[in-house]
Amino acid sequence: MSASTHWIATASAQSVLERGGNAFDAAVAGAFVLHIVEPHLNGPGGDMVGVFVTAENPGEPTVLVGQGPAPAGATVEHYVAEGLELVPGSGGLAAAVPGAVDAWLLLLRDHGTWELADVLAFAIGYARDGHPVLERVGAAIGSVSTLFTEHWPTSAEQWMPEGRPPRGGEIVRNEAYARTLDRLVAAGTADGAAATSREERIDAARREWREGFVAEAMVEFLRTPHRHSSGTDHAGVLSREDVAGFEATYEPATTVTFRGNTVAKSGAWGQGPVLLQMLRILDGFDDERLDPSTALGAHTILEAEKLAMADRDAYYGDADVPLELLLSEGYAKERRTLITDDASHEVRPGTVDGVVPFRPPLREEYLPPALADAGGGSLAGVGEPTVDSTGDMRGDTCHIDVVDRWGNMISATPSGGWLQSSPTVPELGFCLGSRLQMTWLEPGAASTLTPGKRPRTTLTPTLVLRDGEPVVALGSPGGDQQDQWQLLYLLRTIVGGYTPQQAIDAPSLHTTSFPGSFWPRTWTPGGAVIEDRIGEDVLADLERRGHRVTRAGDWTLGRLSSVTRDPETGLLGAAANPRGNQGYAAGR
């Protein structure tokens, strides 16, 4: 079974499974297709996080770390000297070392079975021959068309070849990226290459990415100053040494048990454990308080999310995080007592002995000095193109889940490097990401911008095990909302008895009562964004409790997908999000 945020990626992954490939072959094939069909949501210059189990070791969930670090030149001093108060949301200074491609190739080498050429054939075909573009891609390009034409001409050439954004359904191509993938494949078969095995051919492609033409083109292109979301022009700081020095890695997943289920996430260098903290807090309540469709349940869930998010911002980062304490039952019990009948409008991190919690700047609005001096300006294309405060779906990240007949299972969230992140590198057909916007320029945080340290990413796929066997791979786009939306799925399926598709279809909600991870990093005290379908009585009750409710429309929040496996029968399942008529689940 395969499920993803775009039907072509799902179909490509399923085609691999039908022809004998395993879940990892299929996931890699689908992921590279996502670069082509959802370029406004992810790209090869971005990052990814995955969590998987193998059929040989089903009880050992493993995290695939495709999050690159800050370049050596990305110092707080340099950014402040450039006149910046925040790491920009777009432009080369926001770029971490690209990590997605190396991570996917590492997974293919170690756990896949197919040749690189066969896995990439789907993406190369859609890039060279074209595919019918989503209307949302054209809308995203339209929102930044002035930026492209006035400041990023290489992006205008790639994405507006007719001088306008593409219309939904038009055939679009990315021949430069097709050539890039061709050259990666060729690196494994070139004369003199150490390519006597499948693994060596894949490693040759990885070296070509990190040390060859890709690294050279990225670094040289970013040397030219270009417009950033700050309204000012800057050169990037990425170097050849930065790119060559990064290799994707594996690490054991971080887990907690909730109602007999083991939930597996990334470490606290990402936001993954925030879902585990939410589950810990909620585990102490009766079932009636865990139903997101009721006023009492929605209120309780929103308050638990605020507490977990406050800890995320205070303590998480690529550092020594006191995670054992943060995930302990005793700590969760203390946090649980802070939930009352009324909505909190405060940021309330917990107390950790010997650690001073970081207090992020709290801004409800922000305009960078350059734009303020110019009398305002457009912020189009910055940050993450996700659901805004009105619930308007402008896109966001991507996600893919795959489970095969043998029991291999993976959940992966690729993101970053979307077409509005920074100018397109013309020789490569893609741009660099903007993940460094999740770091602070203020000192004292585990997530303060630091060379060689990973930004505290929002990418957060989930794996669920029962009795040591994997039963669910789950994930969603959505930045700060990813774990909040996945929480609802888990509560509805584990506690409420919903089927996966029913859980995805049910009314969604999330809080915005914390500083956002994406530029300009503002917050809404007591903010709660909720789909109208939850009902007038529930919405009115939440408002009476003090939540600042934003009614998001009926079908706007969440883009979850999942695959499932019943260990007793071997029955496989999949579910995908109907919002936007784009996600797709398939299998047989």
C-alpha cells in the first residue's frame, strides 16, 4: 500500500511495489516524483525526515536523518552584521546544507533492492516529458511572480517561461532537473568509477551530489547577492566544504507508550517528541476528554498542545535536551495540572532543574526594518507556504507512507527547497531550502543559529507499533501543525475507534498560541484554528472558554495520509486526505 500527498507520487510508488520492489524502493521513487509534481512544497535542495522498520527487525523503529546543518559561515554575528533581526524566510541565508537527496539515496543503498536508474526513471520521465501541473502550483508562482521577474530572473525563466504562471492542467517540464538526475545516475557507470555493485553505484551518485557538479553549482550561484524576505539583498554562505561534509545518518527512534501502543518519533533536534509529550499529558485524562469532536475534548487537546509546544520552544534543538525528563510520567502529571476550564493565553514551559528555559520573542505582528522604512511591502513567498490564520490552503510540505507485502514500513516527510525558497540554480533546475529560519539570532536557545548544528525542523513523521509489530505509518504536511493534526488521528483511532480514513476525514483543529517556526515567527495568544464542521455548539463553547477561534471553513485543515498493517492477518490498508482533491492512497 502507498499513500502520499499527490496521486502521481502514489501511483509511482505503487508501480514499484507491483513490480517486486520493496517499500524503500517505492518510497524513494515516489519522493523524487514529489520534487516534480509538488515543486511549491518540496525540492531536492531541501530536507527530509523518515521513520521506518524493516521486515527483519520489525520492533526496532529507526529514524532516517535527512536534515542538514547550518553552514560554517552561518553565524549570528554575520547575520546581525547584515542588518537582520531574524533569519530570513527566503533567500540563500536561510539555507541549511541540503539533506534530502543524500538521505533518500542512503535508504535506497542500505534497504532497497532496485538500481538507482530504475528508481529515478519515474521522476526523470515526468521532469523531461512533463506532467499536468496543479492549479495550486500556478497560484504559488503567481503569488511570487513580481519577486521572480524583478529579483529572481532564473526562477522566472524556469517557472514562468511564457511570461506568466502556468495554468492548472498545463503540461510543465523541468528539463534541467532531468539532466541533473541523469548525471547522478551516470556517475555510477562512468569510466573509472568504482561501480561494481548496486551499492557502489548509489554511493558514486552520492559523491557526485556532495562533491561534484551539484555542490559546485549551488555554491557558486549563491555567491551573487539576491533579494531575501527581509527586503534586502545578501549573498549566501554555503561552501563546498559544507556540502561535502554532510552525510545522512540513522538513529534509534524516540518512543513512548500510549494506551498499549508504542509511538515512534525523531529526537529533539526536530519537533517529533512534542507529539509524545502531548500523548503523555493526555494519557492521564478519561476517554471523554480525548474526543476532538466535543467542546471538552477540543479544549483539553488544545491546552495540552500549548504546553508541549512551550517546552519545544524552550528546550528543543540540536543539543543536549533533557528528553528523558520531558517524556517522564511525573513531568506529564505536573504539566497536566495546568489545564483548567479556561483557555491559556500564556507561553508556559515547564521547569527543568539546571536548565534555563529559552523565552522566544513574542510578536503578534512583524515587519522587517527594510520594509518598514519603505512604508511596508509584500511578504509573499516567505516562510512556509502553509495554512494561514484563516485556514486558506496555500500548500505546505509533502508526505509519503509505504508498506509492502513483507512488512517493511516507512513514513517520510520531505520538505524545503520549494520553488519560492530562493532563486533557481539554472544548471540544476531547483533551488536551496530555507530551514535555517527555524533558528533564532537571540543567544541562549538550544535552537540558536550555530554553524554545524541542525535547525530544529518541523518535519515529523510517525510510526506506531503494537506488541513489537508495526501497525501504522502516519504523517502530514503543515509545519507547526504536523504533530497537532497527527495527534487527532491517534486519539480518534486508538481511543475513539475510528478507521484511518474516518480519522483523516473528521473535523480538524490546532492551536497557534506559540511563536511560529517559520518567518516572521509571530503568534496568536489563545489562538485556535478550527474547521467549521465541528459544529456551532462546540465553537461557541470554545469561545466562551477564552479561545480566540478562527473558523477555517469546512475542509481546510490537515493533509494526513497513512498506511496500516494487521500483524495477525497480514491485511494492509491505506488512507489519504480528501482536502484539496490531491492526496491519494492505493494498493492491492
